[in-house]
Amino acid sequence: GENVEQHPSTLSVQEGDSAVIKCTYSDSASNYFPWYKQELGKRPQLIIDIRSNVGEKKDQRIAVTLNKTAKHFSLHITETQPEDSAVYFCAAGSGGYQKVTFGTGTKLQVIP
Amino acid sequence: DAGVIQSPRHEVTEMGQEVTLRCKPISGHDYLFWYRQTMMRGLELLIYFNNNVPIDDSGMPEDRFSAKMPNASFSTLKIQPSEPRDSAVYFCASSLTGAVRYEQYFGPGTRLTVT
């Protein structure tokens, strides 16, 4: 089955700096890569996703990049704000995109 | 819509007892997922259903775990007998085939503590 590795497990940045979270996947058939954000004590929520026919996608301060050859993808958050503090999960899926395998999460702390 | 509903929100039980977690997906969604979240293992998919039919239960840890979806608006996850290592947050999520985004909508979770 699919295996998704995520790094780093924790990340601290100063407010206004950028944050990068990286993930690798094992199944070359995977073609859908969502990112979820989970605030403390809350449920995970989708923040951005990318499909394998696209190399990069942006949504305001967040962007995802995908390198299918190397089987890795990354989340980039620019101009970080305290409300970006949360745990971020990457995931990979294939086929009908419904089932995904999650990474172990990155706890991001933005220091004011 | 009220979103995905889970009950109870917190459950404390003694080892050996039966535990039943409940989930009501978003109306009209045809996929339902059960996840377990722990610090060590992150978000693990236990089982998922499509149109009330279990599709993949390979993530169910052992025979002590079972899940059912008797209709489109209700699912249960049962642990019998429970063990301390089952302590975790259990999330239910639902999604819709053909939606613009393949988003899984998570419920608030059930925090299970087995003593």
C-alpha cells in the first residue's frame, strides 16, 4: 500500500517568515495530493490539493508543488501569521481520489 | 447542514468493556471513513464505506474492532473488548463522489480513554 512520509515533525518560524513542509510517497500510481490543517482540539480541514497533472498550485499565501519523478510534494506558506499555527497533514491518493493515506503531521508554530 | 456528527465526544471506559462510537455523515455523501489519531501514528484509516458497503477494512487493527453502516445516515465503530492501547481520538469523515473538490469532511472526533 501507499506510504507517506512527512518532515519535519515540528517547525517554528517567526511571524512573517515562510514555512515549508515536505512529503514523499511510495506508490507511483498516486495522483492526488491534499493538505489538511488541524488546529488544536479541532478537526482536520482541507486547505489545498493538487492533482498529478499539475506541478504547482497557489491559493493566496499557500502553495503546493509536486515532483512526480522524485515522488515528493511540498506545502509552502508565505508571510506566516499566528493563526497559521496548527498541525498540517499531507496525504496521497489514487484512483477515484476518495481514499488517501495521510502523513504523520507537522506541528507548525508561528512566533509573534 | 450540521456537518458530520459524532457521539459521544468523550468516552472513558475500563479495559474489557465494549465501546460503541457513532457517526452521522453529511446528508447525500456516499463515502464514509473511520480514522484513529494518536501522537505516535498520526491519522490512520481504519475502514471506509461506499454507499453503505465496506470497501477496505485493512486498517482495522484486529478482530476486536468492527464497523457497520446500516444506512446512508448512520455508522458505528465498535471495540470489544477495549484495551488501554485503544485510547485515541476517533474521527469519522464523509465525502461526495463527483464533488468539485475531493474533500473529506471530518466530524469533531470522539476522544476515547481506556483505563
